[in-house]
Amino acid sequence: MPILWILIALVAALLWTEALGWRFGAWLTKPAASAAFVAFALQMGALNTGYGHWILAGLVACWLGDVLLIPQHKGSFKVGILSFLLGHMLYSAAFLEHGIDVRWTVIVAIPLAGSAWFVGRLLLGSVDRSFRKPVTAYILVISVMLALGVGAWARAQEAVFLVAPSAFYLSDLAVARNRFLHPGYVNRLVGLPLYYAAQVLFAWSVSLA
């Protein structure tokens, strides 16, 4: 599909600009790459179902978050966190709209709570005081989103409901590591492909609703 090939090319270009540290290149490639996963969702029929509407809204929120994370200042980053937090809430609503297996959601919530506690302990000591509440809320919301994704997978037996939120979760760990613990290109090299793969899978999932 042409949109996917365009997205892959843009992500490759984005990784190249990140390797060079070329901020203007990021402004050229990142918004366009993120717009491509929104366009892909529309192509897959996001406007045809309630589930699709929630996913499309989540993708748009994440597109905004991507744009807000390009500048190198704290205010934009904080609003970007809130935009992604909204995206995860919208994806959670999409899973509830689609239907979940409550038992699986509760079961997986237990280890995810432990993971959230561990990640929080790891990050919050390195986070500015002004970021602690947004980061804590983000960890909780993405953990809930992943648990609901597992519940949707258990009910529908479609791997996309498990893989998409899991890839997003892992990509956010790479973002957090880069921002708060150990900055470096390797975080982007791992995190960006995981992130865009997750968004493409979310976009594609609307065709299953």
C-alpha cells in the first residue's frame, strides 16, 4: 500500500536526521510520518465504526504529541506528554468499545502494576519535580491501556490487539530512557520503529472492527 511505503521511507529519513542531530530534518519528516498513520487509518475505514472513531482520535492525539516533542524545551515536552496520555486514554476507550475479556485484563494488570511501580521508582528520582505528576499519570494510563489491549486480544483472538499496545509500551520506555536516564541515539533507533509499528497496527486494527 502506497501510504505504508511512504511512512517507512519517512521513518527511515527521520532516523537519519536523528543520527545527524538535524532538528530541521525532524520537523520535515516526523509530522509527515505521523500524518501517514492517520491517513492509513482513514484508508482502513476508521470512520465506519465506533471503535474506528476512538482509534482515529487516539492517532490524531499522538500526531500532536509527536509534533510537540520535536522542540528542545520542557514546556513543549510536558504538553506532549499530556497529548500522548490522551492518546492512550482514547485507545483504552477503543478497546472497551470493541469488547474485552475482563478476567484476562485483571490477571495481566497484576504484573503490569509491578512493572509500573518499578518504572516509576527508576524514573522519578531523575525527573524534575514539575514532571513527576505527569510522568506518574502517564505510567498508570499506559499500563491500563496495555491491560485492556490484552483483554481485547483474549476476547477477539486477534494478535494486533496484543502487539500494538505492547509495542507502544516498549517504545515509551525507550523515550523515557532517552529523556530521563541515558540519552543516546540507540534509544531512538529502537524506540521510533517500535512506535510507528504500533501506530500502523492500531490504524490497521480498525479494519477488524
